[in-house]
Amino acid sequence: MVPRKEIMDAMNRILIVDDDATVRVSYRQVLSRREKPYLSQGDRLFGGGKAKTEETSPLYDIREAKNGGEAVGMVREAVERGRPFELAFVDMKMPGMNGAETAREIWRIDSGIKIVIVTAFSEVSPDEMVQVTAREDLFYLRKPFNPEEIRQFARALCRQRDLERERDLLAAGLGEANLALEDMNRNLEEKVRKQAEMLIQSEKMASLGVLVAGVAHEINNPLSFIKANLSALKQYAGSLAALIEKYEALTATLTTGKGNDPAGRHGDIQDFRERKKIDVILGDLPDLLTQSLEGTERIEAIVRDLRGFSRADEGERRDADINESIDTAINIIWNEVKGRVKIVRDYGDLPAVSCFPQKLIQAVMNILINASHAVTDMGDIRIVTRQVKASTETTGSVRIEISDTGCGMSEKDVKRVFDPFFTTKPVGRGLGLGLYITYEIIHAHGGDISVDSREGAGSTFTITLPMAAGAIRPLIEV
């Protein structure tokens, strides 16, 4: 048998507020399930025995209050205990607070409780009750009332309150679920962002791996002739030092008068000059030094371009010469394209542009490498830069066109060329992120990039960059 307390806790709670004890008893009787007398089957068959009654449980947990003040206190206590009332029947005419005032105070404590005002309507109008309670969701029961009206109010309003609580619980659960989902989305977005950065960095490092091999070769060429020149200079320096010693000996003889045969010493010097080809050495020295200086300048330029491309302050925006940035990109990839591609520069007179130079260098490099791969045998890559004058609607901009005489692309591939991971290269030759990175870099600068290509007719990439610094947006981390 279920304990009575658990039954009471599970039932809807109704508060009866009336100063007439007889009326309160009437409410309780109306809202209680009546016992039904019956005779057992044996009593009916054989006669005798007294009528018995069914043992039934009450329908509601009913509480009573004699006035408004007591009712307000009971509502407050119920809320504090976590067992609020679902419904209150409140008499309109009571000593102290009337029914409307009592309803107002109850709602201040528990805004969800359903309230039925029991009134003759002659005591106060419904509009006046609304003004007192500041609520329009009052229910009215006119005196004298029918018991079935009370039961209907109790059933309907308790059910409504139960549904509202279920709705609130579901809403709260949904809110918590949404918060959890948002948190999961944030975590997922962070993971996706990190994975994307790792892939982009991997693509960048893969490209750099190829470029570094070429750069090493580019550095090795000037190093080789610098080394050879230095070796020759070392031999020349020995011959010149020996010649200077002979001159010093002759000078000492002539100055001090000691020693003999100055003429013989002079002849020996002349013979030494001819054997060691001193005149040839003196004529060769300027060329050797000039070549070595040019080699060191070439190495310095390569190192400067690499350092400028990979240095840690990529996030700094500054005014840059776009033509110079393109030259830097060409220098870095030169060993990758030389011998197969002729690069033609057609630079316009451009103003300095506020940008992230290292990012733009990377973008141009990606296009140049793709263009060189599109050229199967010998071909050309033409780079044209121009300033686009400002119109009345727009600020001025800089346009960069990079065209190649390579194999071109189909219309289907052109539409996807800037998609991440899209590539027409064989498996193992890149992740298909180079042009996607380029697209992101250009759009982060507030610019635009497009491609015009046909199969067998080459491709032209057109980049437009605004000269206004305010057009630059935050860059992706690549």
C-alpha cells in the first residue's frame, strides 16, 4: 500500500480562502471523492451483513485559510518548501484584504498559481478586480455556485498548471541542451580551426620544403664562385706578399747602402713579376672582388627575402611596395621555375599600399608556383601591375594580373579552383590548399581574386587590392 504522505505529495494542491468555515467544508466535500456503499457478493446472495464502503484516496491535497493574510503566508511557506499550490479559490468579500487584494499579494509570491475569485459580482466588477490585481488571467465563480463548476475549475486549472510546469521544465531542459550544444559547437569549431591551421601550415611547410631546396641551390651557386675567387685571391695574396718582400729588401739596400748588387736584385724582381704573372693578378683582382661582392649581395637578397617571408611579425600591417613584394616572391621561387618559365614583368607606377606584405608574398608565390606547374615545356608567366583610379563611388585600388601560357583549366575546374582541398595534381603533390590560402588572404585584405582560363589556352589570375587601409579585415592564421 502506498504511504498516504507520498500520495499527498503527488496530488495537486488547492488552497481554499474563505472566512466562512461552513463554505470551506463545502469546498472540501465537493472536491473530495465520495465513498460508495456496496454489499459483498456473499451478502447479496445469502442476505445479511451490513453495507460496506470502498476505500478511496482523495483527489486533491486541500488546505484552508480563514483570510487573505493567512492565505498569503501559506502560499509563501509552500513555495519555500518547494510544494506550491496549483489553484486557489478566493472569496471576494472577506475582512481585511478582499479577494482581489489577496490575489495580488499571492501572485507577488507565486506568479504561476491559478486563482478563481468567488463573487456575487455586485460586490465589485471584474474590471475593478483586474485593476487591483494587475492581471487579466483571473477566473470568476458566481455565487451561488454549482458543485460541478468547482470540480471543472479544479480539473482544468490544475491540469493547465501541470502542463505549464512541464513546459517550463522542458524549456529549461531545452535551454540547458542548447547551452551544451553551443559549448560543443564552440569546442568543435575550435578543433576544426586548429585542424585547418595545421593543414594550412602543413601545406605551407610542404611548399617551403620544395622552395628551400631551390633556395639552397641558389645560394650554393654564388657560394661556389665566391669560394673559388677566395682561393685564387689567397694564391694572389701569397705572390703579392713575396713581391713586396723583394721590394722591401731592395729598398733597404738602396737606403742603407748595405748589401751588394742592387741592379741584380731589381732584375730578380722583374723576373719574379714575370714568373708569377703579377700584372695579370693586378688586372684580375677587381673582377674577382666585384664578382664576390655580387655573390654576397645575391645571398643577402635571398636570405632577406626568406626572412621577410617567414619572420614572426606577419601580423603587422604596414605600407608596402607591391612591385617589390612580387619581386621578393619571384626571388624565393626562382629556382623552382627557372629553365622552364620566362617571367615577364610589366610593372606600373604604384603607390604604397597598406597591407600585410608577407601574406601577399605568400599569395603571389602560390599563384606563381601553380602557373609554373601548368607550363609543361617552356612557357611564359607575365605579371602586370596597374593602379586603378578612384571613381566617385569607390576608393582607388591596385590590380595584379598573373598570366601563364600553360595547359589551362576546364570550366568545371575553374568554378572550384579556390575550394579547399581541390587539386588537379596527382595524389601526393600537395593538399589543394595553395589557392584556397591565396583566396583567404586576398579577401582578408578586402580585395578580390578571379581566374579566367580555358583548356589549352592558359590562365589569368586577377587580384584587386583596395588602397584604403580601413578595408582590411582580420587575417586567417596561415
